[in-house]
Amino acid sequence: MFALKVDDDISLLLHDMRDLEVFFKLIKNNHDHIKRFMDWVDNHQTLDNTRDYILDVRKQFGERKEVATTIDYQGEIVGSIGLLLHNKNLRHGEIGYWLDKNAVGKGIIARAARAMTDYGFTTLGLHKIVLRAMPHNERSLAVAKRLGYKYQGIDVHAALLYGEYYDFDTYYMLEDDWTATQEAPEFSHQVDEKIGLRLFEPRHADEVFALVDSHRAYLRQWLPWVDDSTSVDKTREFINSSLAQYAKNDGLQVGIWYEGEFCGACGYHYWDFKHKKSEIGYWLAESHIGKGIMTRTVKALLNYAFSVLDLQRVEIHCAVGNIKSCAIPERLGFTHEGVVRDGQHVNDVFYDNNIYVMLSDEWQK
């Protein structure tokens, strides 16, 4: 769902179940090609193995230990590139990658690695990034040289591949020596040319708190959490809990950027895969009301819920008196299933809640 655009040909996509079968087949087709340098390929014997891998890297991303992506080249998944965050205190990272044997020679990895380096230094604020490969993996090492990484040395017997030890050649780049081509690139889901959705991350805390604080009087009427959002640190706590939710595969929270400006949020309160249902919640700054932003955003989350997550039912709960919020599900064709009396408690006031529901087959129609 979330992509970092490299150029007109290449995007880096955070791993998602949407690409499960394609990614599994790509690994299988490149098994012998990959195993010359990496033995993890043997961990992908079945589709379930690859599903477990995707869930694991989602967990690693939520815990801010790794950023793993697939490489989309002209609309086709052709490989993978990732950034391991080795040491948060030292701000060290390592980039690793592999490419489909039929996509070699097009400069794909060099461009992807450049973008990942930009992301590491300008977005994550890393100090040092390394690229490592076996000395006989000439194509991989050529990427480091092409990007201007400096030779650090040989890490003797750093890898054990099918019972045999191998050395690693290590190349490094420091933040002060890197000239970025993209300033602070982000992974986002572009709803349209104006609206982008981004997973909340700690670096967004200042921006999120500033918007909430400036619209506090407007937001607090219907949102119970507003009065608890008293500082940037409190906002960062919310963001960390949202990432933990994403790591557990139990929902996600996204910020909404309109024409590059943060303006609100939307997300799934939970993912119940046993009963195949979820609930969507949202809020929007008063300054951005009336532009259709939330309707288009909720529509994007519904498409994801039904086409990727394979859910059957999505609910939206709105206080009866919150006319603007209720207008979203009504505009999108939700069914009003009833009213829960005193279903919401905000600022010592109980409000009745409208319950709106969309089912998968209804949305497909």
C-alpha cells in the first residue's frame, strides 16, 4: 500500500499481502540465482513461508528495526531492497538487495540503493550506511562503487553459506559525504494527485501535535483523546502505539497529507481476521473541511480492506450529532444499521452513536 517513488520507472513498496503470490513466484523463479550468495532463499518453500516473512518484516518495520521493500519496475515486482537499522544510538544502517535475473543490467539496483540511501540519511537521520557483499559478487559490489561508497575493508569469514565460510567486502557512506537527490522521501499511498497517506512514525510527532493543538477547540467536541494530547511526547506515545498495532498486524493508522500539508488522520481501529471485519475512524482539521479529502481517504481504506485484507465487513461509528462525520459513510453508500444509545463518552457527555456498515459484496457493486 505504501510506496517510495524513485523515478518514473521505479518505486519501492513496503511489503504487503497484496503482492504475496507475485513475490513468492519471483523468489522461486530466482532460487538458483539467489542461492549463490544468500541462503535465506531456502526459507521460501511454500506460500505460507513467504506470508510469514511479510508479517515478520512488517513487525520489524513497526519496531523500527528494518525497512524492507519490493522493487517495482515499470509496474512489475523485480526484486527487493531493505535497510537494516543496526544501532539506533550510533545511527548505523546496512542496505541489502537482490534482483530478478531477467532485470539485471538496467541500473535498477543502483537507482533503488540511491533512493534508500537518501531515505536513510535525510528521512531517518542515520550517520553511517554500509553495503556488504562477497568478493566474487561483482555486480553487487559495483553498486556500492557506482554510488561513491568508500571501501572499508574485508570482514573475514563473515558469512556461512551451505557449510562454507566466506569473506565480505564492506563499503560505507557517512551522512556528511552524501549528496541526496531526494530530501526526506517518505513511503506513502497516493490517493490522487493531492492526497497522500503515510504511516505515522515518530518523526511526525511535532507536525501532528502542532495541528491538533491549533484545532483543539474544534476537535475536542467529538474526539475523546484530544484533551489527553497535551505535548509532543504524548503524540509520540500515540505514534509508537500505532506502530505497535501495525507490527502486530492488528490495524494501521495513517496521516493525511493534502498538497504536502498534514491535515488529519484515518485508520483501522483493529483487524479481526477471524470474523473478517474492522472499524474505520478519522478526523480532519477544520481548515481542510469541504474539499472531499476524507471521503476519498476512507474510500482508499475500504478498497484496501476488501481487496487486500479480504475483509467482509467494515463499520464506521459516528455520534448522532456529528453531521459532518456521519456524511462520510452516507456519501459512500454505507447501510445505517441502527443507533447505540450512549455509545460514546466525550468530555463527560454521553452521545448516541450511529452505526454504519459496508459489506464486501456491496462495495464491489
